[in-house]
Amino acid sequence: MEKIHRGEELELYAIDAALVGALVSQQLSTKAAATIFHRLTTLLGATPPTADAILAASDEGLRGVGLSR
């Protein structure tokens, strides 16, 4: 795994969060998307959620917050 600088790491996290937010928002109303996004960050313990955290989450956990794989 390539080592990155702190600024680059924060930029990558912002991209992950934007992507997750866009995916959720495409399917739902803004209020529902905000609720699911909050549940997701709580489930993952990551704000913003990262791609690695989402991939590591169980299908049951993702379904529990309102998402599916």
C-alpha cells in the first residue's frame, strides 16, 4: 500500500464521502438519504465513511441501515 501525505488522505476521504452520498441520494429523497447516511456513518464508526469501511461491512449491517449491495 502506498503511503500518502495527510492532505492527500483527507482529500481521498472527501471523495469517498461524496461518492457514497451521491449513490444514496440517487435512489431516495434528500431527507431519507440524510437519515441513511447518518445510520451508515454510525454503523461504520467512520465520518466520512471510507470505501474500505463499506467493503468491510456485512450485508446485514448495510441492509440494516437501508442499503443493499
